Amino acid sequence: MIRDHFRVMRVDLASGRGTVDRVDGRDAVAGGSGLGAHLFNRYGLPDRPWNDPDQPLIFAIGPLTGYFPLMSKTVCAFKSPYHDQYSESHAGGRSALALRFCDLDALVITGKAPRPSCLAVGGRHLEVTDAHFLWGLDIQRVGKRLRRMFPGPGHRSILRIGPAGENGSAMACINVDTYRHFGRMGGGGVMGSKNLKAIIIQGTETFDLPESKAYAKLFQSVYEKMTATDMMSKYHNLGTPVNLEALNELKCLPWRNLKQSTDPAVSGISGEAFADDTLLRNTACSGCPVGCIHIGFVREQFDDPHHFLYRQVNYDYEPIFAVGAMLGITDKFQVLSLMDEVEKVGLDVMSAGVALAWATEAMEKGILSEKETLAPLVFGDVKPYAEAVHHLGHGANDFYKLLARGALKAADHYGGEDFACVLGQEMAGYATGEVFFTAQSHGLRHSHLDSGGYSYDQAHEEKDPEAAVDFLVKDEAERAFLTSMVSCLFARGVYKKDLLAECLGTLGYTALADSIGETGRRIQRLRWQTRLATGYDPAAVRIPKRFHEVVNWKGPMDSEYMQTLSKRYRQAIIDLGRPSSEADPQLNGETP
Amino acid sequence: MKILTTPRMERCIGCNSCSLACARQVHKKLSWLAAGIRIISSGGMSTGFEAKICLACNPAPCAEACPTGAFVQRKGGGVIVKKKRCIRCGECAAACPVDAVYLDHDTEPFVCIHCGRCVPFCPHDCLEMRPSPREAQPDPEKTSRAKEVTP
């Protein structure tokens, strides 16, 4: 244990100065997700809009970050431009270990810089520098320049936004170290609203480890579990794209704006197809030996006779679903080139793909024309989509500005709500059934990772709303604890309660080790209280008609079952988010 | 005598498991810098990784530069580190031609001691302990000097 409280760097971009706060509550909120909500309650402004300069942008790590394998992710917490409510987004890369080695449990950024700026944070360094000359640059170009401006390869994390973030898009991601992202819910837009083009985190501090041999021994044992054949083959070999064929077989892979849930053309964009023909290499988040990041290549001829350029593009299941199957693009290289366009402008690839799928069907139905879309969108035709991605990222006209706020918002204006594939935000790639649709549409961060609804659908034939909602609530609490450590969720099969207790205990976090279940539930409640305090009304959630029309391996969706699930889950969320009658003593006694 | 080599760095995924293993096991620290092996990207994540590591010089310029005998020539190349003798002058790091000696904020030097304890933590077999190519031709003069300063 480095300390029994949190050390939080708070930077005001308006003045370019920072302070280091001591924040108590380690045993109550642990770190990561719990700390993010805790700090939002301390520094956030629930009643003011997401782009109020005083709103905080929070990056938080956990007690196990860097100490054990796959404890390698950072939680970003903010008021989201997507729905103007509290949200979280999680990313890997180097930022988690970089924050650890800055000796910070969290970085809180408030204020708005007077000019476009970069923030550089280190263990013994803080500067806010003018970066107006970087404004407008795409993700790749700005990365190259930042690497020259802030030397320190290997132990430096670079978080940056593209044009989408600069113009406040609700679909703008924060790119982390080129191949990872705080993808969802518009964190990039929050950075843009603060005139913050990039954050450079340089971790240079060192910490003494426990004297006993127990820690090193436990590390070795966890490391062996993480690199066992099963984990490595699952996430390192084909990686998450292995799911494309599996879900397609189950009729759960959304195709062409979810008009279909299976297509034999999946063979062109399967995990095997990508690995066999496009995979260059794997890379990893710092502190993770699994190395699940798959880098493919795109080779483009830009002139006759033999003038080529090549790009390296990271791929995963979700991006392939979003700009492959969902847009009807079945050539793996075309899918990669479209992902590359999305990367450049700094959009969340899932939101961008699903929103453009809605726009394509709206064109088919005559709701939209090229006057709005500026490109003849047709399922399967990659070139107009590349143009549309550029327009969406840059907010090229009123239509794209509205679409960048979410497909359902565009549908409310133009029509076409029935086929907007939005579940709280643009859907993740799982047409697995009623439980998942209910879970993502109502979930805390509207992520497929909030809870395991997609796996529940696959494991349970019976329709028992009470059991299903109980599962969602319990599973969410367990995940909330893991994302407070902050673990990669790929490791959730290894980091079970007993092992987590052992890890925490070895480092001296004995109170946390003894209260994992209770603390997970407390963090779950705290997050929901925070979300509800910023205006969330679960009863207002809509599950568009398209989801009710899905037919998968189980057969057609049961709308009545989905409605019952929604009703129960809404009540569960309201119960979880009800303000505590008594102040939690664990959260009192904070010292600035 | 064997030395640590990095023959398969093309396979490196940049996980830092080796650096963390060295810091944890050899130095009892949590760090990705206070270690004998440090991983850097060669100009961004798209260009692959390099290992900053002692190449086992014999004679070792860092040992020659050390004024207190804290860095002592190791048979087979590289150095043996006598931490208690170190006065934190940083001359070893300045003398290293390949930037393999890391100085922390207190100017404490960290360098590979060729113990090989990082090797099992590389998930892709980038690292290997191999017989030193420099073992056969030690400089007798340097060797005797090293003996003189060894307690």
C-alpha cells in the first residue's frame, strides 16, 4: 500500500495551475469506478451542463493498478455530452501505469484553457502549454508531433482528441496511446469543450514493495494464471473477433442496421480472416502480458504504377461489427480502412458505425437524402462511408451535427425512430436477446460491459424476469468492484473474490480485502446515485421497435418479456440510486 | 558465464512485464524504470519496441568511470553492483554508451546484473540468457583492478 487515502492532482486549465488534494474514502470506494463517482460528487456540478467550464474530467486508477497483471485500465468519469448526465468510460494503454508512476490515484481536470492547450503531468512536473498549432490535426498527426514535444518513449501516455472532440461531438473518443480509447459517451467532446487537445502523463516515480516474499510469490501465481494457454489463446490469438462467426451462427450479429442478424458473408470479416490476412502483430497495455491488441494493415495504392502507402489499424470485435457487419461491408481491408478514417477524426467507432447504419436505412426509406448526408450511403459501399465519417467527425452540416449527438436524436428530428439501433447509446454488437437489450439500454454507462446480459441471454432459455434482473444487479456490483481496482474485464475469470482478497491483503488493504462484496455494492449504489442526481430517468428509456423485431437462434423477441424486464430493471435502478438515509461514515472526514 | 540478451525483440508487445519483474524481484520496488531492462517504443506504438539493456561490455566503461568501486567488472561482461559503495555521482550512467544505466530522482543507478530473473516473465520469449561472447578475452589488467576493490 502506498497510502491509505487518495492522492488527487487537480488541475485548473484556466489558470494553468494545480493542487494536490488528500481525499479520504479508500475503504469505502476503493478506486477506479468508485473513486470516479466519489470525486464527481466532490468536484462535479450535477445541475450545470456537461460543457460548463467548471465540470471535472476525472481519470482514476485503483489500489491494484500496476501491482498485478491486467490491473491495467483507467476509468474516465465525466458529465457526458451524449445525455448531459454522469457517465464513465474505461481504457487500457499506458495511462493507468503512467498515473501510478506519477504517484496519483486520480487526475481531475477543471476549467477551460484560454487557448487550445496540452496538459503535461509527471511525478514532479505539471505544465499547461499553448497548443493552438495542434488544433484541427487528426489523431495520427497530432500523435507524431506530441511525441516530439514531450519526449519519454515507453513510459509516457498520450491522450488526445481529433476534430470530433474539438467540436464537442457526443461521439468523440479520447484516443489513448494510438490503439486504445476512452471510446464511449463523448469524453473527447468534454476535452474539446475545455480547449484541451492532449494530456501527456509521464510516470517516473518508484515505490517500495512489501518486505515479505508473499507479494512476489502471489504475483508469480497470478501471472501464470493469466498466461495460461486458455487466456492467451482466447484474447491473444484471434482475440475478440473470434466472436464474429460465433454470434453470426447464433443469429446474434447485427447486420445492415440490424435488418438481419446473420449473413454467410461473415466469412470475409471473421476473426480468422482478419488474423490470416491482415494481422501484423499484437501489442499490449502496460502491465498486461496477454497482449490482446491486434494490429492489422491497410495497403493503399495512391498512384500508378506501384505507389503504395500502408497504415496500421487496430481491430477488435466491436469495431468490425460497427463498420463491417452493421454497414454491410464484407471485405476485411475495406473494414480496416474505414476504421482508420474513424480513428483519424477521433470518433467512437461503435457509435459512428451504428449511427451511419441508421442514416443508410433512412436514405433507403426516403427519410433522408444526399442533401443531408452529402454522400450516397448504401450498405456495402465503403467510399461514401469514408466521406460520411469525415462529415460526422467534423460536423459538416446541421444533419451531421445532430447525428453526432446520437442517432435517436436525429431520428426525433427527421423520423425513423423505429429503426434507430440505440440502447441508451448506439448499440454494441450483441443481438443476443431481451436481457441484453434491457441491460444496455438502461445500464449505467450504456456499455455491453456494465453487466453480462449478453451471456445471460445465451445461457438461459427460460424467461424469468426476476432471476434475470437479479443477475444483472449482482453481476454489475461484481464488475463495479473489478473496475475499481482497476482490472481489465478480460481477467474477470481469474480475479475472483478470493484472489482479489489475497491481492489486496498482500498489499495491506485489509479492510477492502475483507469487504469486497459489500464495497462492490456500495460503489454500485454510489454510481447510480450520481447518475440519478444528474437527471437520469430510467422510465424515459426507449427500446426502439427494431430490437423487438429481431429473430435469433431462440426465435423472435418476446416484447412482453422485454417490457417486464425493463419495468423490473428500472425499479432496481431507482432502488439502487435512492439517496442513502444516513451519510456513509466511510465517506466522511475528508481533508482537503 | 551467461549474459541477458534480447534476440527476439520483434516479438515484443510492450507489456513491460520484464521491467516490472526486475524491479520487483531484484530491487523490491514497483517501477518500470528502476530496473535493469527498460522497454521503449521506437517512435510511437506503431513502430515496435526496443529494450534498453546492458550489452555486457568487457571492459565496462561504467565500471571504469565509477570512482568508488560500486560498479565492478563482471566476468563475462557487464558489472557487479555494490550498492553500499555508491555515492550517487551518476558517472556510470554518463559513461554508458548505450544508455543502459537508469538514474532515479536520487541518482541511484539501476543496471542489468545479468541474473536472468526477468526472462520467465516475457510472454513471447524475446529474452534469453546466452553464454557471453566476451568471456574468453577478459582484460587481465581490468580484472586485477576489479579484484583489488572487491571486499
